[in-house]
Amino acid sequence: MPKIAIDPITRIEGHLRIEAQVEGGKIKDAWSAGTMWRGIELIVRNRDPREVWAFLSRI
């Protein structure tokens, strides 16, 4: 079964890799891996989603 890897995926914050297993011309399974973590998730954890934009727009 062929495997396709797209690495890096650009236009996002950080690094992302996508792998897909192809069978019969269709994607049977897929995996993603983010290899860079900046901690933004911790800053906005448990916050009201309506105020998260104020934090993320400044980062």
C-alpha cells in the first residue's frame, strides 16, 4: 500500500506533517504530526472563546 507524505505544510503556525495511506486510489488512513509547540494552547486554556482573539492577535 503506497504512503504519501506532505511535509512541511506551510501557511500555518509551526510545522505540520501529513501522511496518508492510499488503497485503490482512495485514502484509507491518515496521520498528522505537529512538531513545533509554542505554548499558545496553555495561554488560552479555560478562557472564554470570545476573548481568545485578543491574545492570539498579539502573538
